[in-house]
Amino acid sequence: MPRPARIAPQIPAAVTDRLSAFQKVFFSKPPFVSGVYSIDKADYLLYYGGPQNPRCIDLANAADADLQHLSDACAPATFGLNNTDVYDEDYRKARKMDVDAFSCKFDPAHSGLLELIWPEFLSDGGDIKQKVVCELYKLNVYGQGSFFKAHKDTPRSDTMFGSLVVVFPTPHEGGALILRENEKEWTFDSAAEVLADGSPKLGYVVFFSDVEHEVTKVTSGYRVTLTYNLYFNAKSTDEPTTLLHQPHLPSGVSKVGQELKIMLQDFLACPDFLPDGGFLGFGLRFLYPLDATKPVSTISSSLKGCDAMLQAVCDELGLQHSLHAVYKTSAGCDYYSGDSDGDKTVHIVRDTFWKGTHQQVDMDLYHYIRDKKSILLRAAGTRTFKDDYGKVVPTKEVHWVTKVPTQYNVVKSHYGASSRFFVPPSSAC
Ligand SMILES: O=C(O)CCC(=O)C(=O)O
Ligand SMILES: [Fe+2]
């Protein structure tokens, strides 16, 4: 028997227009911050070679022969794949030096660089709730023909959330950093900028770990970089190397946050919006490494960028909110229950991840995934429906304000978290 046709939700244009406007603003900010920065001349000095063969190179005034020496002192660069370091010149051709083999006068915290980039990067100018550790990771030299193909950085602990790369003003061409998120792409081509107007500057780019990026081929000269891992609060292995100063900002959410706040207020005041009450659902924009045995709420203090901003907006509006794992499934087949509503899609909202697997339970996933605390959601504007036993499924309506990403598998991805963020209705709904 053919399945009854899906009945489209009845959503008034006043609501759909508001939803798409909200999404546009939510995704408007790029997932990185970049630019050039002036530092003290002495901060360009890099020492390496150890006591047997000590060397110092001025990376603001380096001759090709000195850069060649630095490159020769490095080893071939590897990259992280499935928790191991892999060397593959088809994927990454570059040289690297580990942190115990060199010392650089430049320090991102003391130079003031972190204070400059931090508010814009993490909270779009709003309040910053987290302390961050910025750990020097590697020195890299990209000589002629070097590149690093598209990849996402491997999180080195579940508190690592991003990377900082600084590019020294050594003459080179090519070696642009391309960043991608969803369908969008940005290029940070520091080669010209670090040597523009005759005064050497440091190029910098800071991005979230889940942003795909690649380094294009260096066509001449040497591109010398330092990379840093960024951790929330605590870090994985050693003592923190650098603690970010909390910038002194007026409290409250950012400019984009203010815009979202006004939009949310407008939603809640709209009479067409969830007239019988319900939930607002937000698919998080970024990925988060999470121990799948822990409640999803453990990442609430580590939200990034506009995810953190949304949380702040809800706090300011006095809206209750929480983080959840969400499973999309069907609550039954129509011909068993005799219910002709057709679509029985239900989002099962849990505080923790479901521990079973699809293979173990072929049928009736709906009954296995839900637990006593689960909330069951149906699309706003649709009617309630019955399960296979003829019982009405106790669903509440949800408007997915930002879409639920579908491309991540919570079991397979090492990021683990495909969590969602919910705002129960205010009294206006
Ligand atoms: O050098 C850069 O701009 C990025 C390097 C990079 O992607 C990495 O080290 O993982
Ligand atoms: Fe990378």
C-alpha cells in the first residue's frame, strides 16, 4: 500500500520570513578572524640549532640563504589522521620544527594580538566567559612547491576548539590559506600583506577546528609560520603556556547578537508563531568534541562564536535553554494505526546520546531511542499523530530556527557532538 502523501506544515509567511531572516544573520559571520599586526622588531627573532650549532634568524629581514638554513634544520611535516601522525607528500609538503627545538621572541599574549582577536573571534565583540590557553604547537617552513591540502585540524583534546597561525614577513608568493564552511569559501593571502608599504608585519588567522582549510602552493620564497592550538579553560597535556587576558568589554551581547535578540523578541511577539506553544530548535553551527558517555550539556560553557552568542541572547531574554542530542526518526507506519496523517517524523530530544546502534535495532527505533526524559517534537504547523498501537504520540511543536545539520554521524565523527540547543516558549507563545 503506498504511503500517504506528506502533508505540508501550514506555516504563515510572517513566520517563514522571520525564520529565514534570522538564519541569514546567524550565519553572516565568517568562522575565522584574520589580518596583519605590527610587533616589536625584536619579536621577529627566532633562535634554533641548540647549544652545538646556535643560530638566530631575523624573520623580518631574512636572506634566502638563512631561510634555506632554517628549512634544512626542520624535518618533513606530518599531519594528524585517525589519531596518528602521517607523512604523505601528496597531501602535505612542508617542513616543521618542534617546540623544544626553537625559541621565538614573539608571544601572542604579550604582543597584545590575542586581546585584539579574541573578542571578535569568540563572541563577536560580546562578553567572553571562557579562559583560553594558547599553546605553541609547531614552526613550519613552506618553501617553493610546498602546500597543505584541504583538511580539518585534529582536536588534540576535547577542550581544543581552534588554531591560530601567524605568518612571518619573509618574502614569498603563493601559500594562501583557503577556509571553507558549508558552501562558503574565504581566502587569506598574507604573502603581499605582510610586506606591504615597506614595513614588515605579522599575518595572523584564527579559526575553529571544524573549519576546512588548505594552504595553496608556495610558488617562490619561504612562508614561515608558527601554529598554536587553542583550548578552553584547561588543556590536554602540559601546563598552560599562555593565558589570555580577558578583555574589558561592556557586558552584553555583540552587534550581531543584538540583532538576533531583537529578532527573537519579534518572533515571540508574533501571534502566528507557535499559537499553541512549543519549542524553538537551533542546530549548532559548529562541531564540538564531546565524550559521548557524558550529558550533552557539558559543552555548554565551551560553545563557540555565534553558538555562544545565541546562548547569551537567550540568557538576556530570560529564555530557558539547554543542549541536547537530537534523533530524527518516524513514530510509526500509518497503515497499522489507521492514522492517515502521513508524515510521522519525530525529533527525539535527549540529554545524553543513545547508546544503541541502528544495526542492533532494525525496526521501531523510535521506541528504543526515547527515554523517560525525552521530549518528542513534531514540525510546527503539523497535526499530532498516532503510533503503530493507535496511541497518540505526545509531541510538541518545534520551529527549527537554524537547521539541524544532517551530515554528521554522532557515532563515527571524532567530534561526537551533533547536539542541539532548545528554547522553550516564552509566555507569548
Ligand atoms: O599554515 C597555515 O596557514 C595552516 C597550517 C595548517 O593548516 C596546519 O598546520 O594544520
Ligand atoms: Fe590545519
